[in-house]
Amino acid sequence: MASRFKCVWVTGASSGIGLEAARQLSLFTENLVISARSKSKLDELKIQLQETSSVIVAPLDLSNSQSIKAAATFILDQNLVPDLVFHAGGISQRSYANETSIEVDRRIMEVNYFGTIQLTKELLPRMIANGGGHFAIVTSLVGLFGYGVRSAYSASKHALHGFFESLDIELVDKGIASTLICPGGVQTNISLNALQGDGSNAGVMDEMQTQGMPVDQAVRRMVNGILQKKKLLIIGSPKEKLGVLMSKFFPSIFFKIASKQNPRGSVKL
């Protein structure tokens, strides 16, 4: 069977959703570019995946503008123009807004928002010249509504929605499309590696993660939605999906329920 893509680029490929996406998307592309900060982890992943596609390691740090530019130049100079970019790189937060330093707010926005859109802008001219392409952006359910101990994280995800929805409207005639992916609790280490208000790692697994959807199942739904060119994917439990509807149609009720939740626990209605 012919590959669906000529080249797929996955960020955040060293762990969690990005790692599993690299594994699953390797079955659909001729060339797979994998990026994260850790070159050693990427090299290990390359060995695992090189039998299913040609794997190119492109380390990058989403908080470093020069690193992003260098990675994009490295790939484009090899005449590899991605027709799918899976943006999974990012960091989370577990701290109350009034206890979070502005430096942490800026770091989360730098990585999750500015790093993601810089890589997008580095690639866009060649993608347009190549006939278009697809961006799949892992945001979060808290990209659709705010939630406790995630103020900066939620803000960064809201920003991604605004950017990529606008991009779609502007460049639809150029063949550019996006899929915004909003997962709820998924079994990854995202809460373990989340930043606290002082910038240190939280080092604690949330109940929402430990009891969340298995990462392979969540990513399978993401890949299926991308292949169907969905604009918005909401991936979560029935309670989490109900929360999305309530936040949209019954915001006052949603606020009352959300404000009584343990923000590091499972969703209780």
C-alpha cells in the first residue's frame, strides 16, 4: 500500500503522545522527521522505526529560536518538505495563578505557543510552494476552557487555537489545513514533568493521567482524525466531553462544577 504522506515531522517525539505518534505515523509515511531536545532518545527511536520508514533525527529546543531555525534549515536543505507536521512538543503546569512567577508564564508560552508557531512559519513557504500541507496540533481540553492549576498552560493552548484557526482561514486556497487535537486525561508523564510556580518540576502524577486513556488508544484516534482531515478532535472520557458541552452552552453551571473539583484529581460531576 502506498504511503499517505511523503514526509511527516513529529515534535515532542521523545516521550508521551509525540513518541507514540511517531510510532504510529511511521506506518503512513516514506520519511519521518523526529524532534525533541534529547538526541540520544531520538537516536533510540530511530533504531526502532527505521524498518517502517526512513527516519531523520532533527533535535530542537522549542524555547530556543535559533535551534528551531537550524532544525528547519537542516530538513529543508535535504529537500524534505513535510506534508504533515504533528506538533506535540510542549510543557504543562501545576500551580495556582497567584503563586506562579511571570517567568514560568513566559516559559510555558515560549515553548507551547511561540516555539510551535515559529517552526510552522519556518516551514510554511516551502509547504505552500510544494502544494500545501497539514498541521496537527496537540492542544488540550483546557485549550477550550480554563481549569485549576493550569492557567499558563491553558492560555498557551487557547493561543494555539486562535493562531491555527486563523491560519486555516487565510491559507485554505494555498492547500494549508490544520487539525486541532484536544485530549483530556491520557496516560503520559505530562503532569510529572509539569512546572510548578517557581519553575521546578512537579514530580507528581495526577490521577487524571494515571486513570486516563491509554496513550496508544488516544493517538490511534488522533491519527484517524488526521487522515479524515477533521478540523477539531475532542478525545476523552464521556465526563470530559460533557464538560466541553457544558462550558460552551451552560458556562455558569460549568464554572460552579469546575471550581469544586480537585484540579489534580479525576473529574467528578
